[in-house]
Amino acid sequence: MNTSEKIIGIDLGTTNSVLAVIQNGVPTLLPINGQRLLPSLVGISPAGEVLVGTPARNQWVVAPDRTVRSIKRKMGRGELVTMAGKSYTPQEISAFILREIKQGAEAALGYPVRRAVITVPAYFTEVQRQATIEAGEIAGLAVERIINEPTASALAYGYGLDTDQHLRMLVYDLGGGTFDISIIELNYGVVEVLATAGDNFLGGDDFDERLANMLADEFMEAHDIDLRQDHQAWARLLRVAEETKIELSAAPFATANLEFIARDLQHKPLHIIREVSRYEFEALIGDLLDRTITCIDQALGDAKLTAADIDRVLLVGGSTRIPAVWDLVSVRLEREPHLEIDPDAAVALGAAVQAGIIAGEDINAILVDVTPFSLGIEAAEFGITGHLQIDMFIPIIRRNNTVPVQKSQLFVTMFPSQDKIQIKVYQGESPIASQNVLLGEFMAEELQPNRPDGLTEVTVNFQLDINGILDATVTERKTGKKTSAQLKASRQRLSLEEIAQSQAKLDVVYGDSRGEMEFSPLDDMVQIVDPGVAVLLDRAQKTLARPDLDGEMAAEIAGVVMDIHRATADSNNEKIEEYCDRLIDLLLEVE
């Protein structure tokens, strides 16, 4: 296989991120700056240097205003974070991490890396998945596939590679910031997710906080000082809580030791030296662990299975090292879980397997995933009493449908001669539309009545792709006129120009120029030899930089540019000529 086509697998985690790739047919972890786990923190040093990973983690204790952590929990929420006095989107912060991973892969492999498979929690919404793709694009990566973390774990264990297997597996994925349950059926080479459940705000960080709060409460009672009001003290307390938690996974007792954590009224130094038992810690987090069992029950119910129907249980994520997790899962599912693969590495290794499948490596598996939420629209109807019932949620694609999926449903306008309708698309399970997550809205206009009563019938079609990105289309039945939208475009999805602006923003922070992005997917995919083609591409790049360029046209031009680069890499002169002719037509249309 051409090395330029190598696709990397990335576990973009809340606490740590991991990189893997297929080498000699085997999924293998690659180090990032000499480390197998890259802490998912980003910072700017006082000297203006970009810090990613352990240096940023160390700085967070002393300079939280210059450091960002746990950005994964903010993905897709549309809010900004501040770092060193400047505002960044969650996609941009994640792009710092992904760029570090990309550079680590290139250093380890010795050649450019442009393509990646990135994992997300199974319970991530469509908006969060789209934000993850955008983060990859800002980092200079073409995101070939977004896959669920538990599904990746099953691939890491080799399930799906042996076509003679027929198994049902439950993957229990408890990481630093998120928790997922997936029930997966392996049916002779097809890996299909039957059901998912989980909690985007449950993980090892919450366990650390419980223990840190206990220590802070005791310190407050003894010295009348609240360590939570001092960021540096609280950050140190969280760090020692994490270390204590890790030690308790292997020992029944551990000592939380913090010297010079504060000073009393006489300015004498105060310390924390506190022995914690495993039993005490597990009691602190018991209700959080119980929430994971509730998710197991929900997933089993959705899949219409019982514990006896599960053939394998896989534990994934660093927090599954807590002995109480093993005990709880073993009791509930009446079997011992599998933990042969390092729980920190399983997701990235599975992402590498999926990347290898896409790249044409000698791996035999077909991956089938499901949508974790129902998708539908807001509607209204006249009830039996004649009263208008509004704010109703009508699902079009129900949760746990295999993706990619396409579903349609017929709707009718409310009043005769009504010539337009507003389509509001929601994601969730509540029968009340406004209690679900609004993905976006758009108008279908100039409708023509097609029924004797003057009403208009329209078909609403939803198409959900393998990355969880939704396209909605309204078709007026009389004329066949279609109104389509990628719903996150107006609120969540970044345009090519916005992605380019974010790339430039990161370059400024790194001290680079736009042209020095070493392996940018649009600027430097391959070395263009033909000077005529090079001039044409330069003309295209200048056109893409125009602020008035229509978004759809920009996407089409960028796509043809990518096609030219790929055809050049393949030395396919016929295709190069075809794509160049198409690019000339597009440029003439907008210039």
C-alpha cells in the first residue's frame, strides 16, 4: 500500500488521547512526544509557547487562565473558552490536540499523514460528532470516519475479524469524562450495534472530584479554610485525588499527601496527610457507579435482551480498573468481563483497525452502527375535541436505527392555501418537541395545494450518514419541488472559510504562516509538477479565500481541488485533465 494512504486511528479522549495505526497487519500504538497517552490539555506558556499534553497538564495547576482541560465535554455546545486572554471554540482547542497527534504520527512513521478515523462516545449527539470532524479539519486531517468508542473496542479485541463468529457483546466503557454502554452483535463478519446508552458527564474526573471534595470538607472543618476557593490548591487536590484513586485500584489503602497546601492565620504551613481505604473511596462513588448499571439495564431493554443473552462483556476505559466496577458488572451480567487489552489503549487500537479497513488493509470486517437518539420534527394536529395540539415531536428516524439510514414520512399543511411551512428538526425522546435538542430549522416555501380540501401534502425525508450527519429534505408532492438542508449548517457546522480562519488562528499561535502548514489537505496534498495545474490551483485557492463566495460553491471547488490532488498522487493524467476542466468551469462561474 502507498504510505501516503496510511490512515491513523485516534481516541480523542476527555482526559487522555491515544494514537494507533496498522503496522504489518497488527494494530499498534504510536508514541506522541515519547508518551503512549497524551493528556488532553492545551495551554499557552507565559513566553507564548504552545503547550499540549503533559506540559499543559503541569501548567494547569499554576496557571489555569492559560490552560484548557476536558474540552471534550464542551464539544458541540457552541460556547467559547478563554486561554491566555484569547477566545477559542472547542473545535479549535481540540484541533491543537489533534495537530499534536498528527505531528506525532508523522514523526513516528516518517511520512505525511492526512487521513484519520476518530472515535467518539456512542452517546455523542450529531452536533458533537460534526464538531469532532471540524476539529480534525482545522488540524489538517481528513476525517474518514467517526465511529463509536465501544464499537472500536470490539474491533480491537478482534471481534468482527473472524467471519465464523456469532456473538453478542456488551461493551462497558468508563473513561475520564464519559460513560457508554453498547450492545454489539457480531454476525459472521458484520459488527452491528444493537443498542447504546450512556452519560456524557460521568467518568474518572467525577470520581476524583468526589474524593477531593471529601478531603476539602475535612480540611475546612479542621482549619476553617476552603481549598476550593484557591485554584492552585484545588488543582493540587484534584491531582492527588487522582493519584490516590489509581493506587487504590491495586491496593486496599493509599495515602493522600499534600504538603504546604495552605497557611493558617499565623502563616504556619498546613498539610494534608490522609489515609484512604478502598472501601471508603468506593462508598464515595457508589451512587455514580450505580448510574452505570442503570445504563446497562436501559441498553438491554432497548435491545430486547437479558443478561443471559450476552456472550462477552468487555471493559474499556481507565476507570474500569476500579475493582468495584468489575464486581458490579460481574454481578449484574452474571459473567466475568474480559480485560485482556489495556483499557486505555483499546479504543485507539480499534480505531486503527477501522482505519485499516478503509485503507484496504488485509482486515475482514464490516462495521454497522446505530443512531443513539431519535430524530424528528415538530408538528401540530387538531385533536378529537377540535382543539389544536402544538409542540408535538414526531420521530422520523427512531433511536437505535442502523446507520446509514434514510426514512420518510408524509405530512399535511394545517390550513387551506397555506404556501409555506417551517421545519424544526429535533433530537431526543420526549413527545414534547421543545423538550428535545433543536438541531436546526428551515423554510419550505411556495407550496401548492394538491388535495381537494386545499391542503398540501409534503414528504419529509431524513438521511443520516455513517458519521451521524443529518440531511433533511422536504418534497412538495404536486410539483416535486425539494427544499433541502444540512441542519447544523446555520448553527453548528463550520464553513470552509471558517475552518481556514481557525487554521490560520492556530498557525499564528504556533508562530507559523498559512503557507507553512506542512501537510495541509488543500494546500499541499501532493507536489504538483505541471505548472499549468499549479497556476490553476493557486487561482482556486485565491477564490476560496473570498469572503463573498457562496458556501455551496466553495465546497464544490474545494472538492474538485482535492480530486486533482488525489489524481496527481495516482499519476492519472486522464482524471487530472477531467478535474481541471471542471475546476475551470467553476472558476469562470464565480469570477
